[in-house]
Amino acid sequence: MNRVRQLAIVTLSIVVFLLVASYFLAMLLGLALFFLTPTGLDFSPRPVQLYLVFGFDVPFALKTGQLFLILWSIFGLCFLSAWRLRESFHNVVRKALSRPLSTIFNNWLFAMPIIASMLFAAVFQIMSLQELFGVPTGSIPEPQTPTQYFNLYLSLSYAPVIEEAGFRIIPIGAFLLAYLFLIQSERRSSTMSSWQRFKLFLSSFLYPDGAKRMVGVKNVAVNGIRNGITRGEWIMLLVTSITFGVAHPLSGIGWEVGKITSTFLQGFVFGVVYLAYGFQAPILMHWFFNYYFYTYALSTLYYANTFGILIWIETITLTLGRLGLIMFTILGLKKILTPLEKSEAGA
């Protein structure tokens, strides 16, 4: 049994390493597409199409290439944070064989390929079932010119930052901030300095689990998902996820009613990983669905070798995701059935 466990961890680690390497390659390909291809070089100096960003005039000059670099830098910061928080990536890898399997989820960069693949497979299955029963998902209109391809690429690149800030980080972070300051004010024996209050303010938005530890309340790292997330936070997750789901068909860019279910599920998972790992987790999950896949799809138009990589990524991701969902279902059923079996045996 120990050998089977070790083999499973080694195999999983190899798959995770390959997928993480493909994430970093996607980051490099993004720069190559924008600044080394003929269309990218023509597109980068253009003024930002204002409807792409916020829907109103930006009061300062901004080129599309500059905006892409800003977004790319934010993604880079997220990957750096994912490497270091909660436990460093290299430390999780180094101790993987000597600790329980669940500890691989202590680091977001290690956990991300697993969770993202499971969510990808679940969304794929939901959309397939809906289409089978005649519930349309819709789609963004297919670009017709090279410039339109890059316009869409820029849109898909800023959506993870803008939408995660608007739907997750700001509303959930603000709720948590109010909750933690209320808890702290009730503990009159414990006072905080101005610096500690400032740290709590920042942590509530950037690293919610760390903010909880500062105040001394239950958190995900110590108490797990079920006990480390409060009832109020669960309600906020539901509200923001429903809003996120409904916003897509209402956006008028091509999504239909079937998009609500898949984006609700995505938004809910994005919110959970935000509370568990910090701001970088939902941004990178959104990056995975937007930037990551489209980067490889767009790269096939300029770099022929990337087509094989794209097929490999889709195959590995779906396979890992489906296996993960099966294991998740088995473990869930086992957790439900075990107490029932014990109660029957006691009777």
C-alpha cells in the first residue's frame, strides 16, 4: 500500500510539474505574441480600445502593449505569490513522500493544476449535458481578422484581474474586513496598533486566511474548508457566484442562459480558493480559463509546434480533471456512508 501511495504521489507530481511548466511557457508565449509577431507589433502601439476596458474614456494615453505588460506583470506577481504562500512550492514537493497526501494542497501552485483541471472537466461536462437537452451556452463571436484576434486576447487577459477584483476580492474582502474588526472590537482586552490595523486591512483583501489568523479566528489552513469558512462567507460566496453567473448572459457579448450554471460553479470555486489561498488564487484560476488556453490557441497561428502542445494540454487537463472528480466523488461518498455504517452496526 505504501508503494502504491508513493507511486501515485510521484505520478501526480510529474503531471503537476508538466502543467506548471506549460503555465510558465504560456506567459512567455504571451510576450512573444504581442512583441515578436507581425500582428502583435502592429497591434501593440495602438491606443487602447476604450470599450475593451471599462466602457468609458480613459483619461490618459495607454497603448495596448502597455496594458498587456501591466496585466502580464500582475499575473507574474500572482505566480510568485502562489509559489511562496501558504507553504512554498519547493517545500511541498520536497516533503510530498513523507507526509499525508492532503498536504500537497498547502501550496496553491501545486494545487492549482489539480483543482483547475477538475473544474475544467466539470464545466465541460455541464456544458455538454446542457447542449444535449437543448440549453444553449452561447459563445463569444469568432474573430475574423488578426487584429480582432488580438483584441479578444487583450480582453481575455484583463478579465481575470478586473472581474476577480469586482466579483470576489473587493466584496468578499470588505465583508471579511468588517467581520474581523467587529470580532476584534468585541475583544476589548486585545488592542491593535495602527500598523496592525493596516496589516489587517490589507490582509483581509489580499490574504483572507492570514487575516483570520491575525485575529485568532478559525481559518482554512488549520481548520479546513468546512470549518475554516464562516456562514457569512458562504453566503457571500453564493451571492457573488450567482451575480457572476447572471452577469455573463446579460453582458450582451454572445453568452446565453446556459452560461449561468458553468460560470456560477466557476465563481464559487474561485471564491473558495480566494478564501483559502489569497488574491492570487482566483486571478490565476481565471487566467487558466481565459489567458492560458487562448494563448496556445492563438500561438498555433504563428508557431506551428504549439498545436501539438495545445492538444497535449487539453488531453492531460481533461484526464486529470476527470480522475480527480471520480476520486472526489468516491471520497465524498465514503465520508457520507461511514457514519451510516457505524450507526447501523451500533444498532
